[in-house]
Amino acid sequence: IADLGGGADILASAVTTHQLLLDVIERPEAVKLALDHCHELWMQAYEDNVSWFAGRQEVTAPWWPVVSRGRTYMTQCDFNSMISPELFAELFADELGAIYAKLDNGAFHLDGIGTEVHVPALLAQKGLHCIQWVPEPNTSALRHKRMLREIQQAGVSITFAMKPEEVETACREFDHRRLMLNVWCQSEAEAKELIENAVRWCE
């Protein structure tokens, strides 16, 4: 499925990020109306994408490298890195929930310094199955074990990228039934060995 972006990010592209930051404070009702309009267009674009391969396969794949049975998508709201958790919950979180209600496997791309504060609002959305965590550049996702455990404890899976040498820690620290790791290896042999070890570490 094409990278469709997120409703808030589409608005920011349309009116500029600076203007949207002003609007969420000065004209929140107008932002909600515009977001509702973007949501309708977003769902239409998603349905158009799905229709291209409906009947040919039983799986879908978003821009994140994961394949799921049924209808899936990795939603996002990069704009949330610049607003408070209260504004995110009030203006944007429910729109994501409306998307998850129409998917079999809804996921969210949590990216940006300080965006951890939005996890409670995300976990409140029914139908959210997975959160992809992207930590600060050049840092390890394992720095945020507490948050990641809280997500799993809420019944939501987690996924993130990491180095091969971090995999054992991840397998032992988290519930492997709700964990997907994206790991880049130097060779096929290294990858196969890592998979074998991961199975053992998760026992």
C-alpha cells in the first residue's frame, strides 16, 4: 500500500506546519473539520489501494516491512512531535482510532524526540494492534524499555529496528509474542544464526 501519510501531516503540508501550530491553539474546531475532510480522502485512497489487489492475495503490507493477513496499515502523525499530549488526544487521536476501526491490523509509527508522551492516547484507541517505536537518531530503542513494556502490557505489540548484538536483550526483556524486530545483518549466514539464537532466547 502506498505511503499515504497521516491526516495531521497532510494538513501541515497544505497550510504549512507553522500555520497549523497556530490553528490548533486559535482555531481547533476548524482543524477538526479539516481533519475530518482529510480522513474521508485518506480512507478513499486506502480503499483504492486495496482494490488493486483484492481477490488476488489475502495479505497487505504498508511501507513498514511487515506483512499481515487482511487489511493493515502503519498510520502516522509526525506533527505530534510538536504538540502537547492534551492537544494530540483532543484533536488527532480519535481520527487514528476511526482508521483502526476499519482495519484488521492497525499500527502506529511513533517517531520523534518526546513523542513518548502520546502513548496513553494511542493505547486508548480500540483496534490498535502495534506501535512501531523510532527512538532518537543514533540511540537504541532499548533505552525505552519501560515504555515498551507498558505498550505490551496494554495488549499492543511493539516493533523497532535494532543491531544484531541487541537482539538477545530484546528477546529476554520483552514478551516475544508481541514483539517484531527489524535487524540488518552483514550476511545471510549471520541472519540465520541470529534467528536460531532468537528462538532459543525466547524459550
